[in-house]
Amino acid sequence: MAKYSRIEVNKVMEETGLVPLFFHSDIELGKKVLKACYDGGARLMEFTSRGDFAYEIFGELNKYALKELPGMIMGVGSVTDASAASLYMLLGANFIVTPVLREDIALVCNRRKVLWSPGCGSLTEIARAEELGCEIVKLFPGDIYGPGFVKGIKAPCPWTNIMPTGGVSPDEENLKAWFDAGVTCVGMGSKLISKEVLARQNFESLTKKVEECLKIIKKVRKTTKP
């Protein structure tokens, strides 16, 4: 069962502006990644469900976060059907992120009052997601659409909260472009938690990278306010 309500998760997404994405089959390595991101100030982690027995790995990582990392909110991404969403929620997932808009996932998440963020690529899909109760829409793949698409969406629909994933990097120029366009938060995977960091297990550098990323987000958000 989720520890955090969808309102609480939504608030943390808005406040921090960053959702790191990560998957690895090594549970102990995953714990170190979680700790490094947590020490850097991240309070959300999207575990991407992409490997065999991924649900077992998530269960162990979520237990670790609940015990050792107070305030760390664990969710699951790359969820493609309602049965998978239900399974992860039984393991304590606090939010569900999907690559596509699926109404069956909306139903099971809403029933448990768990935040869900569907991947959308058109204003029609975004409007339908919001009608189904979505608080934050995932723009995917972000590198295809870009900040200009977000700006275009926000013009007629300023109430829409958008989280781009893909095409987001931790440098100031990239983050400023996204937040200037009006995104609520950004999802960031390999550009933040790189293969090099994992291979060398250089978790101190990951902590610093997360910390710097959050500082940049805070800075560029100030420049976007009227």
C-alpha cells in the first residue's frame, strides 16, 4: 500500500521539480543509487520496470527506502497495463508512470488514490488524461516534442501540469528551456544516473550531480516568475 497520497506526491514533484529514473537488476547497487540521490536532495525515484523480476527488485528497494531514507517517495515507470500497476501498488508504489495513455491504469490507480502520470503526445491525449483525473502529464518522448511543444500546450491550457521525460539533461541551458516553457517537473534517467557512474560506482559524483541539478532548477524557476 502506498505510504504517500497522490496529493502529497504531487506536492513533492512540484516542490523539487526533479524525478530521477533508474533500473538495475542488482539490488545492492540500486540501494546505493537511491542513497546517493537522497543525499543529493532528491525525494522521488521512478523505478523503471524493464527487466525480468523487476517487481521483486522494486519491493526490496522500497523496503530499503521506507526503513533507511525517510521522505523518499518510490514510484514505478514503464508500466504498460493495469495488472502490472496493481502489482506494484501492492508492493507500495506511491506513483505510477506509463509510456502511453491507458484508461485501465487510470481506473486502478484512482481506486487506490495513487498518482498516475501517463505518457501523452497530443493535446487531445492530455485533455483525456486530465478528464480521467491525471494531475501531472508525462510528455514522452520529450526530445521529440521539445520545450516549444510545452509552451504551445500551456497557452490554451495553463492549468496543465507537464513532466517531460527524455531529452532532459542536468545542464542549466536545457533545464531553463524546459522550465521557461512551463513544465512542473522533469524526469531524468541516464543523463543523471549515467552508465559510467554505475560502472565505476562513483556515488559521490552522483550525489553532487543531483545536488547541482536541484540548485539549477531552483535558480531557473526564479527567473521564470513574473
